[in-house]
Amino acid sequence: MVDTDGLRELLSFARTPGHGVYRDLHEVRPGELIRVDRDGVHRRRYWQPGYQEHRDDLDTTIRTVRELLDDIVRRQIIADVPLCTLLSGGLDSSVITALAAAGLAEGGGGPLRSFAVDFVGQAENFRPDSMRDTPDAPYVHDVVKHVHTAHEDIVLDTATLMDPLTRSAVLTATDLPTGMGDLFTSLYLLFRSVRERSTVALSGEAADEVFGGYRWFHDPRVVNADTFPWVAMLPQSQRTVLDLDLLRSLRLTEYRADAYRDALAEVDHGPDTDPHNRRMREFSYLHLTRFVQILLDRKDRMSMAHGLEVRVPFCDHRLVQYVYNTPWAMKTYDGREKSLLRGATADVLPASVVARMKSPYPSTQDARYEQALRDQLGRVLDDSPARVLLDEREVRALRESAFEHDGFGASRRSIEQVLSLDLWLRRTPTRIVG
């Protein structure tokens, strides 16, 4: 059963820690211990990002980051089952791959296996979009040559991404609609292929949250916005496909604003009085306690659906705590995103990856995928349990909107949201109550 509060949490993109979507169902927060006895439920936070004075100079900070990463990766490549890395050709996954390969070689093992996801025709027909300047494949192969991994590309086509059984399996694994479409489906399919060869994989997930890698960390409009950064950066042109009466009753703007203020109230600034440093500490805290939960939840659910263990070295609490308290000026000392990470690891990477701009997890640009989404949208209009949540006129306009060829485009995001809600209500015994 999903009530009004559950719908607010589902649709607001606030991602309140501990808050479930189904009525009376709560999540255990990261860094939290729950004990249940005859006297009731007892919750205790044993760790969260907190203020500590940073005393190291820049050279020492860069060296410490590298020492921490070397130790973390050495610990996480210990496995008595086949191990691999997930490689996108970006800085984060390339760092983990390079350090893991070195660690295995030191122990007399190797070569390290690596896997990347790609889409049919993407490298040849790539177009820069709102979030990505370059395709992944050339950088992936640069790393493979530089590090000498035993590599395999997992190349997906539109028919595979749109397969009804796969999309249903993704929903079963998530338990909730996601609205992120192929960003979930492709990861599910990648992990299915990886699990046929390996049992443990290392991922570069969470480096952007730790080191300030997202483009909006460096966008004054988003930094100064009075809301969650990932909400502020959404396309202003994104259609409102939800029923207007429903939106008025949910009051999502107020709900999101309350959640945002609650999040900021948790931040410990210590004696720091520098306004920009305080704001960037808040920015980092929001990502480490809210946004990264979305990504780690996706990673966990898609991987464990196949029995694949995916480890995330960048989430080691020692690294998180150290970098969290590093002044923002040090984190951007060379005027780029993730300066500390790049400075600490450039010696193990090909020059192309060191110079590459941030590029998020890939999304297909195939026009046939967009067309398939719009075809499904037409069926939703004809018959769907989700129609009670939707503005039918807006959904029809959405179906006729211009193609974007962009996984983060406003129309495509909205179509994915509608289809996800439809599949959720068709496949899951869910009752929505006021």
C-alpha cells in the first residue's frame, strides 16, 4: 500500500534517508545500527560524514589520497572467486582498474578482467549531448592497452533493452518505478553478462560524490539554488505528466523544500566561517547522504539480481571522511573537477583519460529506442492502471514531441517515468490510497 507520503517520496526525487515508499516500511540508514528487543526498536548512528580540521598541505593531501586508494583497492581485490572491474573509460573506473591490476600483479596474479557496456553503433554515430561530450569506447580501449586487462565489451541493442521480460525483471529487482529507463536496464544486462565470467566486480561508483565530479558542482546556478542540486539541474523544459489535481494534493514543492532544509540542518560546519567552503561542504553532504543512495541502490539491486557482488572502493569511510574535510580550494586546485583524484593517480593512467572531461554512465542514442518508447506510450494511453496518476493530454503531447537522441533529454525522461509507473502498477500488487 502506498499513501500520500509514499507518493511524495517516490516522485519528489528528495531521497530521504530511512524513508520507504510503501506504508509502514522503512529503510535502515547507512551507518546505522538497529536493534530489536522486547522493549522495542532501537536505532543508533555509528558513522556519518562529520567535521574534522584538515591540517595537511596540498602535496600531503594528494599523497594521502593515493595511499588510501592503494590500501583500499589492495584490500578489496582479495577474493577466492573470479574478480573483475567495471570499466567505462572515465577517470573513476580507470583508476580502480589500474590500481587493481597493479595489486594483482604484485601478488603474482592477473591479468585482471574488465568489462564495459556499450550500445550498437554508439561509438561510430555518437553525438555530444547535454551530459556527455565523448563516447566511452575509445577511452575504455586506451585503458585496456595501458593496463593490459583481459577485456570484454558488452554491446547491447535496442531490441534487448526493450525486451518486456528484461524490463519486468528490472522492476522486480527494484520493487519500485525508477523513471531512469535504460540506465537501469543496461546495467542489469551488463551485470548478467559479467556474472557468467566473474563473481566479484570492483566499481568506480561514488567518486563523483566524494571528489566533487559532477558538472553541477562547478555550475554557480546550481550551487546557489535553494534546493537539491540534482533537482536544480533538471531540464527546465521537462513536461509535467502527472495529473494536476494529484500534484496539488501532493504539494511536492513543499515536501522537497522541507526535506532539503532537514538535510542542511544535519551538516556540521565546525568553526569554518568561509561562506563558499561551507556551501560546498553542504553540497558534498547532500550528495554523500542522499544522491549516492540512488546510485548505490541501483547498483546493489541490479547486481544482486544475478548474484554478483559489486564492491565500491570509493565508499571506504576513511577516504570519504578525509576528502569530505579537504577544503574546496584543494579539491579544485587545478581548476578542474576531481583535481585531487586526478593528481593522485595520473601516473597510472593513459594521458587521454587524465585529460577527459566527466562523462556519466552511458545511455543509448539510438532513435529506434526512442521510437519504441513512444510506441509503448501509446499503449499506456489506451489502457493503463497508471492513468489515474497522469494528465492524459500532456502524455499525448509527449508522445508527439520532437526526438532528442539524448538519454537525459526532458521528453525521454518523462516518457520513461510514465512507462515505469505503468509497469509498476501492472506487475506489482500496489494500492494507492490518499
